[in-house]
Amino acid sequence: EAQVTQNPRYLITVTGKKLTVTCSQNMNHEYMSWYRQDPGLGLRQIYYSMNVEVTDKGDVPEGYKVSRKEKRNFPLILESPSPNQTSLYFCATMRTGYIYEQYFGPGTRLTVT
Amino acid sequence: ILNVEQSPQSLHVQEGDSTNFTCSFPSSNFYALHWYRWETAKSPEALFVMTLNGDEKKKGRISATLNTKEGYSYLYIKGSQPEDSATYLCAFGQRGNQFYFGTGTSLTVIP
């Protein structure tokens, strides 16, 4: 079954405690991306990756890091989380080469106190 | 910051009514326009990917049109059903594969 998985699904943490949200896909898609969803603001792109070792900043990259060492994984790292990073995070993947749709993971609800 | 606007913000219709929403986006650097359906407590799911000016796509009772020159896309739902209740998102794809989402149109279909 084609899947995009994210872990954890829910996380409550404290300011400054480093965390990683994992994203994994089994569809062999080249493109992977992270978004955050905040009320009234729509989905905003944090980082995206066109392939292994290729990453680019999206609209709101400040306070986040990513890496793409393997095609299937695209972890999102918050080195020093702050309360304004409390949000719902989605990972998405997409085939490239032509125009394709994105497949979204189930989301990770993060609360930073 | 690139602006993608969707209207209306929310909509309540009776079962059986037809309805439509608008997505407005910049007309420069256009690569693709995506429509997604997002149900509460689930993830967004793709409805359509549109690339060419004048494109029309259809899936069952839902269809979409695209005008890249003036920067808008319409999504139509014919004979709305309660199961159509969801938030409908559009995403403007720029060359380079950066995506900008609108804030969505929340549709409630009243039985």
C-alpha cells in the first residue's frame, strides 16, 4: 500500500528541547516537502527536496532544518523549538518528471510550551 | 510572499445544490495549479492537477477550470451531497516546485 508516514503523530515539548519529526514514503517519489498549517494561514511550505542531497527553502524555513540522505526519508529538525512553532505539520511527496499531485502524510500535531 | 486567494472562505449549501469556488493566483511563473480536498482529521487528498491555460478536469460531480492568463481557477460541484462536506484547497506551483496554498473554502452540505 502506498504510504507516507510521519512520527510522532502528537508531541508536546518544551522550549529549547531539540526534536525531530520523521517522514517516510514507500512510493519511490523524488520530491518531498514539509508544510505547517496554522489557523487562517493555510498550508505554508517550510522546506522541500527534489531528490537525495538536494533541499531548498520554502516560504517559512526559519527555525527548521531538514536533510535528505535517503530517497525515502525526509526528517524535519527543530534544533531549539519555540512556542511559535506550535502547529500542525504535514509531510508530502510527489513524483517528478511531469506534473503530478502531492501525497500527504497523516500530520503531526506539535505543541511547544 | 506570494498570494493565493480562495473565495468564499466558507459556504453552506443544501443537498442537491450546485456550487463553485474560486482560486486566484499570480499569472507569472505559473507551473501548475492543484486542487485538494481536506476532510476534518484527515490529510489533504488531490482532486486535480492542472497545467495548461483553458484546462478543464472532471471527476464525477466535481470539475475544475483554469485560466493562467488572468490567474484564476474555478472548482464546481454539481448536486452537492453531505459527503462533499470538506475544505477545498488550491495550491499554486511555481517553476522550481515551490508550492503556495490558499486558505481554503470550507463547504458544508446540509442534508
